[in-house]
Amino acid sequence: MPAAAGPRDPATTDPATTDVELRHVRARFTPDTIYLDTPTYGLPPDTVVAAMRTGLDRWRRGVATPSEYDEAVDRSRELFAELVGVAPEDVACANQVSVLVGTVAASLPDGCHVVAVEDDFTSLLFPLLVQQRRGITVTTVPLEGLADAVDDRTDLVAFSLVQSSDGRLADLDAVLEAAVRHGARTLVDATHAVGWLPVDAARTDFLVVGTYKWLLSPRGTAFLAVRPERHEELRPVAPGWYAGEDVWGSIYGPEMRLASSARSADVSPAWLCWVGTVPALELIAEVGVAAIHRHDVALADRLRGELGLPPSGSAIVSIPTDGAVDLAAHGITASVRAGSLRVGCHLYNDVRDVEALVAALGPAVRRS
């Protein structure tokens, strides 16, 4: 199995045991369906819903203040930094992954050579491909051949740690070793990893994460972790006042005074989204990624076993099916990606959800 981003527990954990351990956490979610679609978007815990309702009410009443929104951004930055093992000053806050990838892509010198994964998510690929107009070349290869494709011509290796379409894990150790050996930078999209898989962002040059999936946050918040020695390489393409060294001292006038930290890539925040991100990240920190990893992977590998598929150590399961399966009729929410049913197991799921899905699929699963 490919090496993950940090220490990992055996995937043979009994899912019934982890269900008992996290029963109190599941009670904080109230879906009306058997929700197995976290790779599309995660569900908010009760604390996120309460925080956003309070935020909406304060906005409605005209008593909300910019300073309380700044506090939400700062607290979110701190929580994320702790989650991935970096300092808060090494984290930029924005609204979407593509915006942050675009900043890294625009910072590449003309004529650079990028190696990427051929079927990766386009929010990672498109910001790189659009740079081809200024002489940057992008070579795409199969995920399994990524490390071998890195050579002395490579300036940047860009890849998702966990593939969106089917949950495959990149061989992070091999790719990082190849990048170091050839002097290449690394840009990792960890949107489908952070929240259930232990991730050490200090091992990468640039690491981006969208929070609305496994981090259970509102759509509209995202992070970029930057290795300290790479801060000066960033060339923000659309900096605004929020990227200033002194945010509230940067709102007027032509003098360029961007932050000297990764905050130079900050995007002016969608306020209410950050209000909801704080309690979401607090829940992840409270439960702990190690416990979440045990729970999610145990359920996913239980599902694979029930369907005759080999274990993979991923929280995402890609299930080949014959014909259309009306999961909605069974009260189940999932999605189809790359021609297969895609399922994600997270904090609000338990063994009963796995059993319900297996029963609903019945003979529709293609068994090779």
C-alpha cells in the first residue's frame, strides 16, 4: 500500500468498536438520510449550525462587527495550523482551492516544468495548465508512476494526496523523496485527506485544503500551508487589503505593504463561512485525527470486504456497478464519479450505514 502522510493505524480495526467510541460524536449530526457522500460535501455538527445561526442573527440585527469575523479567521488559521503541524504564520486563508493553487502557479518562473497526475481534480490542474501560455509545461502521468516521472527537469510536482474520484492514496514518501533528490518543489492538494488522514504539511512546500468536505465546514473557506523558506516565492495575483501586513492599515493608498508571512496570499474572507469553520475544526481537534482515521477506514474497509473488494486504507470507496442503482429510494445519499459509485465514510456513519448500502446494492456490484 502506498505510504500515507504520517503514522497510520491498522485498517483491521473492528468498526463496531469504533462505532461505540464515537457514538457521542455521531449524536451531534442530524441527517435525514444515510449520508455517505462526504467526498462531495461534509455535514455540519450541531455547533456549526448554532454558530452560523447566531452569526446570521447578529448580521440581521446590525450588531456584528468586523473584529469578530477577524477573530474567526485567526482562530481557524490556528486550528488548521495545529492540525497539519505548521505555524499559523505559514498558513494563508482563502475561499477556494483553485484560488490558492492559482497563486502558487502564478508564482512559478516562466519556462518551468510541472509534473502532475493525469486524472487529478481540475481545481488543481486548471490553474497550472492555464500557465502554459507563458511557457510553463505540464506533463501528466498515472498516479502510480508519479515518483518515477520526477527528474532533473522537474520544477514542481503537483498532486492530490487522496484522489477525489476513487480514494486512491499517493505514495507520498516516494514522491517527496524524488522531489528532494531532483530539487523540485511539491504542491499537494490534501482536500480529501485532512480531517481523516494524519497529514504533516511541514514535509511539503505547498499544501492546499478545501474545508467543506472532511473538515465539515461551510463551503467558502480554504487553506494554503507554505514552507517558511517558500514565503518569498509567492506572488499573489489578486491581493487585497486582507493580505496586508497590518490588515486594517492596508485599506487605502498605493503603497504596497503585503504581509511578510503566508498571509500575503490571504483572500478577504466570506465572513459567515469562517464563523462556521471555527467550531468544525474544533470538533476535529476534539475527536482527534487518529480516532477519526480508525473509524473511517474501518468502516470503508468493512464495506470493501462485504462487496468482495480488497482493503485500501482509504475512507473513500469506489464501487463498480452494473446499471443504475436508485439509492435515494433506500434513503441513501452517495455520488457517481468516473463511472463508479463513490462512497465516503466519516464521523456520522456507522456499521448500520454500511449494511444498508450493501443491501441496497445487492447484485448490482460488478465482481471481477
